[in-house]
Amino acid sequence: MEQKLDDFCHKLIRLAEQLPIDLSQKTASQLYQYYLMLIEKNKVMNLTAITDEDDVILKHFIDSLSIVKYFESSEFYGKNGQSGPKMIDIGTGAGFPGLVLKIVFPDLQMTLFDSLQKRLNFLDEVIIHLGLTGVCTVHGRAEDFGLDPNFREKYDFAVSRAVANMATLSEYCLPFVRTGGCFVAYKTSESEDEIASAENAVRKLGAEIESQCHFTLPGSDIGRNLVVLRKKHPTDRKYPRKAGTPSKDPLK
């Protein structure tokens, strides 16, 4: 068991250095515990199709952390003893990227948001097991909570690795972001046409596409694209539209 932990941590730390992130042994060990719980729970419920250790390290953990390709690690820490920025992960699933980011950047005030309670129950188990604070899970639909004054425009960052059209994803996520904040979408390297076609929808939602960060995951040929949307002014109150509409009829 000790050897397995050491091997896991060595691989994770080595790949993280290439982002670059300097992972401590303690943090890598926490991610190993998360990995073990993920694999065990996946035997009884469908959390992920990716279960091989090396694949989980690369395609879930390192991919989640790749946000530092655009933002400095220091932006996710609090200053002068204060708590860090508020981040919400929309459609977090098994906790990617939100829970990984919370473990590595503990100052983040993280909300893990998903429409399936069973997934959130698993994340609550991980949070308790690792003794994490400053993180909560919220069950619901983005179309409903995006209109809730307790959540609307309350976050510095929204992130999502959810598989959805860029225009649809923007309508789900941008209402949660404060003016001046960012929504970061994790996309594949072949997403340029999808992103270009969403530009008008992004403007309607009060934002603009600030940057696209193309890169390859360390030690692989997997191309990724971080799409950074900067919130320029408040989102019109008519967005998000009623549940189901953003996916069936994406903004144009």
C-alpha cells in the first residue's frame, strides 16, 4: 500500500511540475485518497469512465489543474490571512475540476454544483474524509440557481468541464459570475468553430471571450483549450432561460 501511494504521488508531482505547480507530498496524498474513494464508489455508481490510475492522474487531476496555464497559482490563494476567491464548478460530476482545485488551492471558497444528488453525496464523503473546509455542495439546475439572488453574480470564478455547447455552457455559468470575474471553460483542442459561433451569445450574457489558451497535457498528445470569458457587465435578468431551454435552443 505504501509503495502504491509513493508511486502515485511521484507520478502526480512530476506531471504537476510541468504546469507548473509545486505539489507537496501531503497534497498529493490527499489526491491519492480521493482517487481510491473514486474507484471504490465507481463500482456501485457511474462516476467516471476513466479508472486506470495513470489516466485518472492525467485526464482528471492534471487536466483539472491546467487552469494555471492561464492564471497564476497565487490568484487562488487568500491575501493577508483572508479567504481566497469564490469559485463555483457547474456540473462538477465526480468533482472535476472543482474538488481537485480545492484540494490543491485550499484558500479557494468552492461551491460544487450538480444536478444529481448521488454524485454530490459522494463528494460530501470525500470532503469529510479529507477534512476540507470552505467547500460546499449544491444540488439543483443552473437555470434555477442562476436566478437565485444568493448565487447570482456572487462568484469571482465559474469553471466547468461539462460536455455542452459553448453557448449553452455560457448561459449556465455566466449568471453566477460577478462583473469583472471570469468563467473558464475546459474544452478540447478542436473547439474553435464552436467557440467562434458562441461569441454573440457570450456578449448577450454580459461577457467577452478574453483568451483561448491552447496546450497539450504534460506527457501526452492530448490537446486542450482553456476558454476564458471575462464578465464586463451584469447579465440581463432574462438569462438564464427556463430549465431545458439553453440546451434545446442555444443562444445565437
